Amino acid sequence: MILRILSFLTFLLPALLSAQSPESIMVVEAHSGKILIASNASVKRPVASLTKIATATVAIDWATATGSDLGTLLITVPQTAALVGGPNPMNLQPGDRLSMRDALYSALLGSDNLAALTVADHVGREILSRRGKQGDPVATFVSEMNKLAAFSGASQTKFVNPHGLDNRKPPGLSTAADMARISITAMRRAAFTFIVRQESRNVTVTGVNGTRTFQVKNTNEMIGENGVLGLKTGTTNDAGPCVSICMDRDPLVRTKPDGSKGATPRRLIVVVLNHPNRFDRARGLIRQGWPIYDAWLASGAPVKDPRREILNVPGVR
């Protein structure tokens, strides 16, 4: 009886978290780590397809480390893809082949779950082969995603799949603060930034009936707005509507005490989890966040309590 109750509570955990905290938000300036706005930012909850930020980052890092060309490397949709639901804008079928780059376009722009799984399966197999081991390639890849999270300082995050669907219990969980950390890490990769800032992209798939081409459109409606560089959207029943936004402003040029000029880069990361109008919420947080940051910088960027005022991300000054 006790085991049944515990199992039932585990199943209800995401819904209970959602009910306790209608939304989680984090607004941070990426170069300084200055936390500008936060609410329920440390509450663990599902993050839907924001998971794919980590998926793409691991794949890009693997390609860089192995000297693989994202544009020419062909990968194959695994048989297990038939069990994955959710968006499939390219109508991928097991056995289809496409480039790693096109798979990443579809995963990040179109939130394609099968493309994300295909990326994970290929890279996971390569990792196992290079290590001389056997095992589940997707599980191996997800382990690398969790290593990336740990490297980014996202200690409250545990991914369980490469796409973010709530098809495992317990589900993968993260926080608004952790997704901001992972977003900062991802946007340091030029290849990642180039992909997520595209409004649409033509991708090519080769299957049993020949080659077909699709136009994958970005699910992030804020792409194209002044200064917005990406990042990723996500929605599931458990997570609710989610979005992570990256926005740059021109560097702030100031005169130093010695008379020389110095440029301060400015980048805002806005994470919104479980808000019914995620894009307008993100726009409002951007309008609030920049004046807070500019005032802080103008006052000399004081920090009294780094643990509360600065988001801990390796490489943040």
C-alpha cells in the first residue's frame, strides 16, 4: 500500500510543483552573471523542449572535439524513433538519413523530438565506440547532457531524455536558474548561436522513396525582434509553456580612470517556465531587466552577497 502511495505521489510530482508555483522566471546578464529578476527560480520542474538546448550543445561540443563537419556528417533515424511522439516537422521515419546540421536545425527551430533522438543516438554510439564499450547510446548521450549541466553549475538539473517529452516517470527536472546557466553556456558556441537565430531553414532528408526537402520554421516568435538571438521554446502538459530568450545590446563604451576606452558587452538571458503567454511575459521581463542592469552598472556594479546576486556559471566574470 505504501509503495502504491509513493508511486502515485511520484506520478503527481510535476503537477504538484506546477500548482505550487504558477511560473518560474530568471533574468540575468550573461557576462557579469548579475541576477536582475527572479521568482521561484530554484523550484525543480519539467522544462519540456528547453532540454534540447543541452542536447544541441553536447552534439556541437562532440563535433568540435572529434573534428566532425556538421554539414557533411550523415546520421540515421533509429528504429526507436517510432516510439517518440510530439512534433515531427520533417516526418522523419526510421532509416531516414540527414546531416547532423539539418537534424539540429529541426530539433532547435522546429522542436523536432525525432531529430533530437537521432542526434543523441548517433553521438551516443560514437562515444561508446571510442570508449570501446557497449550499451544504450541514448542513455550514454543523456549522461553527457547531465555532465554539461554539472559543468554549467546547474546542480538542480537531471535530464532523462534528449527531447524533453514527459514520457518517463520520474521526469527530467530543472529550474529557471539552471536553464539560464545552460543557456549562457550554449550561447558561447558560435554554431549554436547561428542555428537558433534563424527564422526558418530548408533541410533535406533521404529515405526509401528518395530525397525530400522541408522548410523548418522557428517556434520562437521573438526571432527577428531587435537584439534577440534565440534561444528555445518548449511546451508539455507537465511543464506548461516555456521559453528561454537571449538578447544582446551593443557594448557599452566607457572612459576608464586612466583615460582609455573600455567596452562592456551586454547580453540578457530570460527564462520563463510555465506561463500561458510566455513571449509577452519574456518581452515584459526584458523591458524590466535592462534598466535594472544599466542602473547597477552605472553605480559601479556593487556586489554585497555574490551567492544571492550573481548567478554562478563557470567563465562568468
